[in-house]
Amino acid sequence: MKSLSLVLLFLFLSLGATAQRTAILGALDQEIAILLDSLKEKKEVQYGGLTFYTGNLKGQAVVIAKSGVGKVNAAYSTAILLDHFTPKQLIFTGVAGGLHPESLPGDVVIGTKLVQTDFGQIDSLGFKVSPFRKLSGGRYEDLYIHSDSALVQQAEAAAKKVTFIPISNRPPRVFSGVIATADVFVSNPTTASQLYTDYQAFATEMEGAAVAHLCRTLEVPFIVLRSCSDNANQVARVSFNQFVRPAAINSAGIVLQLLQSMD
């Protein structure tokens, strides 16, 4: 009986430790590389064709994984992660195209809200974006998915303590605002300007809103952090290839400081 009690206690503590992990996702190897390099007590486990890394990062129990590029891959990876690890919160980190008129490569965007800009309908007047649909079939009323307010505040405080890598002709700036998600790599200044005007979006990327939708559905607090590798203009692909690594490090820098500041 005593042995059984000890076994049950061990299982309870193990489940509790798993539930207290912070989940961290990035779409590319470069976006999680610095985090994996800093991960202590690292272990690997595979679920659903994905590799998850568990361990201790800046004093916090974490699970880290590469989601893959695009909304479908991101949603799949998030679903597998949430199902197997039941984390207390999720942080998505990586690079994006900057949309703010004053944004330059290296700048950081803390996502306060996410919007999916390629989900909707086309009629005689053109394309109109629609809110996410619920699993029940109904639509959400709000076009935007809001990040966890506490995580946003913590990320903003953490960003003030990070020494970012300068990429452009000035020190990187930190913006807080909307991040736009679509299965499109934007390299057109007209489209970039439209995203900023229509949605007040500060960055464009390909995963965040999908991850946000899963987290909202399963009631997991989340935040999306991005650093600009380009300006989503005609030279975006060249800029991306040139600056993806330092931009990814800038975004990961906030993740590390955010974890360090957590209780």
C-alpha cells in the first residue's frame, strides 16, 4: 500500500511539473536555435513526427519545438504540443516583415492582437476578411485574437532589458500592436501598406494567428513575438535571407529575458 501511494505521488508530481511548463514555438531552425543552445537538462521526445525539447531555460521548465512554416503546420504543431504537454502558457517567437512606416529590419513587434488576413470570401466587390469560425460552426464576433494581457506587459518590460543586435542604421525599436497572419510571404510595398492601413498591423508573418486560435480555443495564455527581418517590400526576400539570423536572435532575446523575469 505504501509503495502504491509513492507511485501515485510520483505520477501526480510528474503531471504537475509537465503542466507547469512554458511552451515555446518557432517556425524555423534559426528561430529556436539560440534557445536550444541555452537549454539545460535537455531531453528530446518525438510525437506526431515532431521533435520536442524539454529542459530548463532561465530557471523555467520549458518545452521547445519547431512548428514549420505556414498556418497548417503551425496549427498542427500547436495541437500536438498542447495535447502532450498541457503547458501553462505558450510563446511563439520568430521573424516577420515590418509594416509600420518607421519600421526597419531588427525592430521588434510584441503582438497584442493577431488577425488572419487570408480567411474570408470573394464576391463582386472583391475579397473581404472574415473572423475565425468556431468549431461549432459559428463565427467569432471579433476579427482579432487578443494575446494574454499579462504576458504582453511582461514582454514589454522584458524588452527594455534586452540588448538587441542592430541591423539597420539605428538601434532596434520595440513596437506593440497587431500582427497579421496569412499563408503568403509578402514582398510587395503596396500590399504591405494595405495591411498596415486596413488592420493597423505592425508585422506580417505566416503562423501567429493560427497558433493564437488554437490557444484561444483551448484556453491557453499566449503571446507572439516577432523581430523584423525585412520590410515586406520588393527586396524582402533578399533582406530576409540576409537578416533572418540576427532578427531571430532579437526575438529570442525577449523570450529569454521574459522567462528570467517570471516567478
